[in-house]
Amino acid sequence: MRSIIKNVLLGVTLLTGFSFHAQSKRDLDNYRKPDQRGVNVFEDPKDTISSFDELKVRVGGSFALQYQALDHENFGSVNQSDVLNQNGKYLSLVDLGSNFNLATANLDLDVALAEGVRMHLRTYLSSRHHPEPYVKGGYFQIDKLDFISKGLLSDFMKHATIRIGHMENNYGDAHFRRSDNAQAIYNPFVGNLIMDAFTTEVGAEFYYRTELGFLGMVGFSNGKLNQSTVKNDSDGASFLAKLGYDKQVSDDLRVRLTGSVYNTGSVTNSYLYSADRAGGRYYNVMDYNYNVYDADNDKNTVSSTDNFRSGRYNPNFGNKVTAFMINPFIKYKGLEFFGTIEMANGRRHSETDRRNANQYAGELIYRFGQNENFYVGGRYNLVSAEERTGEDVDIDRFNFSAGWFMTKNILLKAEYVNQTFDGFTATSELNRSLIDGKFNGAMVEAIISF
């Protein structure tokens, strides 16, 4: 506990006391702002006019805290004794109460190294899965080549961006709206999508954008979340690409449409849907206990689960994954729609046939008030997938949310969530706990980001 407090205090000290003189002008070139101004920004904007005069370090961060009041249940009319008895053990869901979750915190370092050259590094100071600090990842971004030779390929680099690092890969547009541990100010809801596509791999991405609104990206990575130099037969790579159109058609109307692909070769394990080590927002939902009953029918809990990604679904594609995501975004005055259509397939090494997992989501948000500092919205999210055990399962979720930007750096949001599980049978311990499962209730989240 002392070490946790020490690390948090150190982070707060860094965030609040580091070189105020150096941060007198905090906005950087080619940079998505970490406050309300970054909402509905996708790729970092491409600036054509540079403000660089000397090396500048921007220290920023974010904090998030939730109050959770959720209930869960399972089995419905199913007789537990028919499907859940294994070696004298029975499963039962943990008892949920209403209380605060662990406060999460991020530390961000963004450094303008030269004209058109920037570095980003994010460290999770505290997260659901790791209460101790650890590095999420970072990258080196190049928007000009003047550091090599003044004016080198200047006409070409007006449209191009190069990004290299161990970083969050740009697959789809949904990851731009998700909560990244404590950085939750871009997300109008509390939770991320059920099938949360997010991974950090070592690689490079090349972007090209035109004045007409067209954009393209191609990228490669080594396909590994956990890096290792030990050679094996699964040292494949990942290929990423994105093609889209993003245009402010008029003062009132913006239209964006992108299509993305993510494809791995033969990798040891694909983490596309399980790489978020920070954890899910709905704590302990559908977690279960192992119970043993003695001769007097007294219950003794012998062990329990603690799934830090609770509320999400991982199709467990271990190898040769191919995923496509299509994302439409339309904003007319204060009304915006964001959609996700995702089709993924893959298999584990032990499987001979590939399986499919499809996801559909639609968000409708209305922002109003001065500077759109209030919003209300809803989201429907559906996942249909084939399990390794042969089951065809469906998971659907409805969210209703309302938010208030007290300042551009402070957001308070409240959400009602209802999620159901259908098609799960007694083919595995986790699947048994999800038979006729559901959870619902309210969440309140406060975020500070700067």
C-alpha cells in the first residue's frame, strides 16, 4: 500500500509541478488535445504551419473514478444441479454491492523534438489490472523531414505522416472513442464496446491525407503484445490498412466514413480483443465462486474468479486473424451518429476450422448548451460469435448516457447499462456462468484530463 501511495503521489507531483515555464504554451503541433477539444477527433490533425522554436516537453495526464451500482444474475429456469456439478463443485455469481471502483490515473509525456517531429509516451499510474505504474506504449511521429534536410520532400510531407513505436495500432475508428484507462473524456459512455478491438504492438504506420478529405493508412507490426527475441514457428507479422473520407461539408455538417483491415500471419497468440491490460469498466460482473457443499449441506467457497475484463467478449482467436471494421460518422449541428460494423475470423493452433465473430454498434448523441458542454445519448451493441466449443452465442448491450463538461478538462457522466448473454451452455466453466446471464444498473463516472 505504501508503494502505491508513493507512486501516485510521485505522479501527482509530476503532473502538477513539472516545469510550468516549459508548458506556458501547452498545445503542440499535429496533436489531438486531451480535453473536450479532442472529442470527435480521430487521427491526429495534420498542421501545415509549425509553431516549433525549441524542444518542448508537455506533461499531462488524466484521472477517472466511477461509482458502480450494478446487479447480475444467470441460469434463469435452468436447474443448476443438471449442468453445474463438477467434482462436487457448484458455481454461483459473486454478490455485487454499490460502491466506488479503484481510481485510475494516466501520465502522458509529449515532446516536440524538432519541427514536425514529436514523441508520445503514456504510463498507467493506476489501473484495474495493475495498481502499480507501467508503460502502455509510445511512438515517434514525423510530419516533416526538415530535421534531415531543410525542405526535404516538403510538398509530399504536407499530406504525409509517419508513426513508429510500440503503440496503439490504428485499426478501425472505435478505438478513438474508447476509454483508455483514465483517459475517458472522449468516450460519451462509461464502457467500451463488448468486443473491444485494441492492441499495442511494435510497428510503423504511414498516413496520407488530401485537401478533398480522403485519407489512407498502411501499417505493419510484429503481431506481439509481449515482446520476445526467442525464435519460434509463429513469428508472423500483422498488416493494417485504413481507407476513408472525412470532410466538414458545411458549418453544420461533417461526414466521415472509413474501412479498416487487420490481418495477422502465424503468431503465437493474437491479442486484438484481449490486449487491454487496464481492464473493463464494469467491475466483477458475471464473476463467479466455486462452492462445495458438505454433508450438512453447508456451503464452503473454495475459490473465486476475478476477470479484469468482465463485461467484454473475447472470441479467442489465437492465430491468423483477419478483421474488418467499417465506421460511419455523421454530425449535423449538435446531433451525431457513430456506427461500427465489424467482421472477424480466426482460429487457435489446435483448431482446424476458422470461426467467425461479428459485431454491430450504433451510437446516437445529442450535444447542446454553450460549447456543447452537455450531451445525452444511447448506444446499442450486438456481438454474434461461434465459440470454440461449437456454440453460437449472442451478447447484446444497451447504454443510455448523459454528460456534463464542467470545464473543457472536467467531465461528469452517468449511464444506465443493460447487457444479456444468450446461447451459452455448460461447455466450459466461464460459459456455464453465462447461461441466461445478464447484468444491469447505473454507473457514474468523473474524469479529469489535461
